[in-house]
Amino acid sequence: MTRKTAFITGITGQDGAYLSALLLSKGYRVTGLVRRSSTAEINNLRLRWLGIENDVELIDGDLTDLSGLLRSVKEIRPDEIYNLGAQSFVKSSWQQPILTGQVTGLAVTNILEAMRIEAPEARLYQASSSEMYGLIQEDMQSETTPFYPRSPYAVAKLYGHWITVNYRESFGLHASSGILFNHESPLRGIEFVTRKVTDGVARIKLGLSSELRLGNIDAKRDWGHAKDYVRAMWLMLQQETPDDYVVATGVTTTVRDMCLIAFDHVGLEIDKHLVIDPALFRPAEVDVLLGNPAKAKAKLGWEPEISLEKLIREMVDADMERLKP
Ligand code: NDP
Ligand code: GDR
């Protein structure tokens, strides 16, 4: 069998790193798009953390630059394209709504155009998000639940989702959209709540800090492990027919209860250290997310393997290790 080639945008991010490791373990040639930066030496932190920085090929480029994408796709001739690149932090999307629209939304069309023109036989994964559900209209969200985005990020993701569906229906592209619920890991960016909590708890435990400041701790999320979720991405592209899938655990937990797991793990009392800071609340909130992964389980044979408790403990341990003098 010939070796398959994957092209990953967002390869330097959390999911890009885990997906690269998965595809390398399956024998793929893995290539990825990286933004040129003056701090290139620290750019590939996550790939280095997984010990795979020398096993992937990195290509300079930006999602907003169609000419570069056309050239990259022509040169690489990918069998599979994973579009993971995005301005992915919801809170920042109110500070940078136009950039978020360009990168997280409109640029999906750049990827689809590059694929349609240079690699129409390739298969595409689009990273859609549970944030698209926003103001919840059904207790458990599935592929048929109506969307009601609540942030510029979610609005941009909704555009990316529908343009992917549209190119599939218009041009017959093998393009699938994964509606993934929150997934975390020790490689999660520090600005997201789980990692902010596990890093904060580790700092308090090590005497480097005394408090953890959070916003809305009543929000509920359906959290899984990134390692489990990148497997679902790959499975989608192994199907004969492209489709859209919800990927979630089917369990929802408040931010406060997620924090408790972290504090308990190192024997600290949450009430002595947690401070609520109104400045960290969002202009519009997604109060609760709870996904129904029935379709992914039935059609892809996908199952999440790592529980929230195990995930948070792994993240706290990794942060303790990182911060140890
Ligand atoms: P990260 O924020 O960790 O990674 C985002 C990646 O996008 C980084 O590699 C970043 O590069 C890259 N990127 C940002 N802007 C551009 C640009 N203009 N051109 C090229 N690349 C760019 O996100 P995750 O790994 O957590 O998520 C992956 C995808 O899945 C994202 O699209 C996200 O929105 C989506 N998603 C994530 C979920 C989650 O819970 N993690 C859930 C649902 C969807 P750089 O390193 O240079 O910043
Ligand atoms: P989210 O993740 O917005 O769901 O988007 P995040 O971890 O940022 O927030 C989750 C919930 O926690 C509440 N919260 C805080 N959040 C942060 N970041 N910092 C805080 O101090 C804080 N205090 C409370 C938030 O208000 C929110 O309700 C993530 C991203 O990965 C998206 O890219 C992805 O699409 C969705 O998950 C699914």
C-alpha cells in the first residue's frame, strides 16, 4: 500500500500535535502549515513535547493567503486535509471580531478552493465546534439541533461549517465537518479554562501563587480528551461518504466541579483560593453544552476512552512537572 499524505493546518496547536502523532503512528507522511514568526524556535513547542518535531514537514503559510495555499496543496498533493487552523479563543473573538471572521470563517473557503482546484480527490476534515449551538434549544445537542451562535467566533465557525457542507453538495468534494465539543490535554493553551485551572492549582500547590481568578463558574461543558477526539477526525475521513458528526462524551460538568477535581487532586481547598472576577465574564455566554455522540459511535465506531477526572489529573500532574524548580 502506498503511504498516505496528510496536510494539517493548525499543526502547531493542541489538536494539530495530537493528530500528527496519530497519523505518524499510522505511517502517514505528515505535512503542516505554520505561520512565519520571529519566535520560530519556540513555535513548535507542542510537536516537541510529543517528540515528533523532526518527523513532520512544516510549510510556511497563512490561512488567509489563498495563493500560498494553492501552491502548498499543489506541491504536497495530500490525500487528506485537516483544517484545524483558527483564531480559536472565544473571548478574544470579541476583541478581534474581523480577524476571527477572516481566519476562522472565510479562510475555510480558501482551503476548499485550494482543494477543489488542486486536489479534488482529497478528503477534507473541517474543525466545526459545539459553540455553534450557543443558546441551547435542545437538552442534548446532535447533528440536527438548530444553531444559535453567541460569539464572533461561533458565527465564524458557522460560516465554515456551512461552506463545507455547500462545497460537498455543490462540487461533490469529500468534505466532512466534525462538530467537536470541548477537548483538552496537557497541550491545551493556557487561556482556556481547564488549563488555566490546572496551571493555577499547580502554582498554588508549589507556593508560586495564592489565588485562582475565574469568571462564570456556573457554565457547563462536555469535556473530553484531545487524544480521543483526533481519532474521531481521522475516522471521519476513512468513511466512503463524507458527513457531519457530533463528537462528545455525553456528560456535562460545571466549571466549578471541574475545578474541584483539580484542587482535590493536590489536597487543596477550593474555597481558600478561588476568586470570582467579573472582568472575566463574557459579553454573551454559552451556559450549557451537552453533546449526543450516538451517530459517531454507531457509524464511526468511535468511543471516548479518557474520563474528565483522569484528564484533569493528567493536566495537573503535567503542570506540576513543568513548574517544578
Ligand atoms: P489551538 O488554538 O491550539 O490551535 C490553533 C491553530 O491555528 C494554531 O496552530 C495556530 O497557529 C493556527 N492558526 C491561527 N491563525 C492562523 C492563520 N491565520 N493561518 C494559519 N494558521 C493559523 O486550537 P485547538 O488545537 O484547540 O483546536 C483546533 C481546531 O478545532 C480549531 O479550529 C478550533 O477552533 C477547533 N475546535 C477546538 C475545540 C477544542 O475544544 N479544542 C472544540 C471544537 C473546535 P499558531 O501556533 O501560529 O498560533
Ligand atoms: P470555550 O472554552 O469558550 O467553551 O471554547 P473556554 O475553556 O475558554 O471556556 C469554557 C467556559 O469556562 C468559562 N470560564 C472561563 N473561561 C476562560 N477561558 N477563562 C476563565 O477565567 C473562565 N472562567 C470561567 C467560560 O465563560 C466558558 O463558559 C473552547 C475553544 O476550544 C473553542 O475553540 C471550541 O470551539 C469550544 O471550546 C468547543
